[in-house]
Amino acid sequence: MRGLAGKAILVTGSSTGIGYAMAERLIAEGAHVLIHGRDRGEVDAAVSRLGPLTAGATGDLAEPETAQAIVDATVAAFGRIDGLVNNAGIYPRGILGETTAAFFDHMFAINTRAPLLCAEAAIRAFRALKSPGAIVTVGSINAYCGLSNLTIYSMSKGALMTMTRNLANTLGPERIRANQLNVGWTWTANEDATQQREGQPPGWQNHVPLRHAPTGRIMQPEEIAAHTAFWLSDDSAPVSGQIYE
């Protein structure tokens, strides 16, 4: 155990995929987890599977008020909040040279603005509870460049690195830590569906070219979940402001 027992953690986008694996790992280490998603049925199903250390809340992170609402839901469910995982994000493809303002704004609203608003809402709660807290934001290795059909996505993730370092510098005296995981290509049901829509055959993840994944395979959600638990826990203190790739 890493000292997460009894702590209350909000994981955005945790009804499926990477976020669900994070919730599963945190619960295994004794934490209470607020499961968040847009679909009520998916959230309720996740809460039912994960058990009594969870509660659920729905909300579209494209709407600015959702951030405060889900932080409030965490405090209402567990009496406190000790950690935030900014996991939720979208990765629609685009065509360079055909970017619309609406496409750009939607991507940044969910991938960049929402993590900041969630962080600010969590910080207010940490301060009200007079408790140190930890924020872990899920970025992407694409932040350093990305493919031509992921230009706006890559930009949205690049901005998170500045956010994480700024929060860490600002909040250090209050013992509120902020770190970021820049993850690589990861298998999820959504990624599987995306790849098959783009022409990949079923089982494509077992035959990834080495130039796309030097180890010969892509990441699994459980691997990211393990690192998330570490960066939320006191085991990683007092480190803050790190972009861990």
C-alpha cells in the first residue's frame, strides 16, 4: 500500500478505458474514487462493478460548470477530496489545412480548459479542507509533435505541460503537488474501434511495427494506472512539476 487508504480521489473519464483501470487500481489500494463520465448508464455500471468505495457523477466537460460540479460531488460523497486525476480527453482526427474554429474550440474545451477548471476546483477544496492534495494530469507524448491528423490534439496536450509546471510552482508552499504523465499509444476499446474504422484488422494491436512501438507492443491501461497511483501517493512526494514520459 502507498498510503492511499481512505483518501478520496476524483478521476475524470473513469467509467471506461484508462480511467476505469485507474479507478480499479486506486480502489485496490484502499482509496475512495468518484467515477465520472458523460453516460449515466456507463457510470452506474462502473460503480456497480467497482463496489462500495465508489460513487458516481455525470457531466460533459465541454461545459465549464461540470468541473466544479464533479469536485463538489466527490466531497459530498466522501467528505473530502485528496486527489484529482485529469484523465478525460478526446482525440478526433483532423486534416491539416482544414481546421475549423469549432473543431479547435471543442478540442481545447475538453482537453485543456477542463483540466484547468477541474484543477482550480480541486485546489479550492484542498484549501477549504486545509489539506495537501495531489493532481495528476494525463498528457501525451504527442505533445512534442504528433501526426498531421492530430495537430490540434497535440497542441491541446502541449498546453497541459505548461499548466502542470505553473501549478506546481505556484502551489508548492501549500504542499499541493501537480505532476503529469505523458503517455504513449495505449490499447482501449475506443482505440480499438478507432483503428478498425481506419482500416486496421481485428487484433492489430498484436502486430504493431517497431517504428510505432519500439518494444513491439503498445501500452495497457493497467500500466498507466500503476503510475497514477504512485504519483497520487505520498511515495512520490515531495516531487512536483514533473512531466513523466
